[in-house]
Amino acid sequence: MALCDGLSHCKLALAFAVLMDLLGGAALLLGVFAPLEVKGQDFGDLLVYTGALLVLMSLGGWVLWYSGNIEGLTSRRELGHIGSAVDRLARNLSRKIRTYRSHL
């Protein structure tokens, strides 16, 4: 997997963002350029609005992917802070998910 070395973290968020961009762009272009009429009703506007919403949803995936790939941030423990309950809960949940996936 030498091609994906630069995409080391959050591959699911990246896949979601790219998929939503492709679907949203296709819906936008189809809604603008294709004459879509069924029984006299135009459905082009529906595709334009749906495409815009899909592209907006992809923005969340891009933010998650980008923030998951930020390197060099110091953790609270390195700064001398005591971990909060939320940090412990997130660590425990992450550990459980990892062990569940390894058993599959």
C-alpha cells in the first residue's frame, strides 16, 4: 500500500468525503443540465438542492480527515495536565472497539 502512505489516518472519513463530493457533483450537474420531467413536473431543482446538501455533508468528512491527520500536536499529558473523564472515556471506548475488531 505505498500509494496510501500519505493518507495514513482517517481513511473512512476520506472515503466518505470523496463519495459525497462525487455524488453531490453528479446530482448538481444532472439537475442543472438534464431535462428531468415526469408527468409535467420538473425534478431538476430537487437534484440541485440534494447535490448541494451532499457537497455540504462532504465538508464534514474533509474536516474530520484533515483534523485526524494533523501531526505534531502535544498531548495534555506531555504538557503536564491530568486526563479528564472524557479523555478516559474516549480511550476506553477506543480500546474496546480495537479489541472487538481484532476478534473478528
